[in-house]
Amino acid sequence: MLRDLAWLMQVAALVLVGSALFVGLLYDALRAELVMLAIGGGLFLLGRRLQGGEGD
């Protein structure tokens, strides 16, 4: 159950980071892009930590 949640968090983070690129390119909103990148990166790292780290 916890691994499924971690996997879902990582996928959501990748989608968020990918959409941040489009926000930055289409709307020229650098601040919004950086905020989305930071949230996506943090969410990915949190999911990675819940998943078990390097050994899995």
C-alpha cells in the first residue's frame, strides 16, 4: 500500500514538472514555473523516500 502511494506521488511529480515546462514556455511565467518545479521535485523526493530509497 505504501509503495503504491509512493509510486503515485512520483508519477504526479513527473506530470507536474512536465507541465511546469509548458507553463514557462507558453505563458512566460518564470516564477510560477519555478514554484511548480520545486513542488514537483519535493513530491518526487518524498515519494522516493517512502518507496525505500536506493536499494529497491
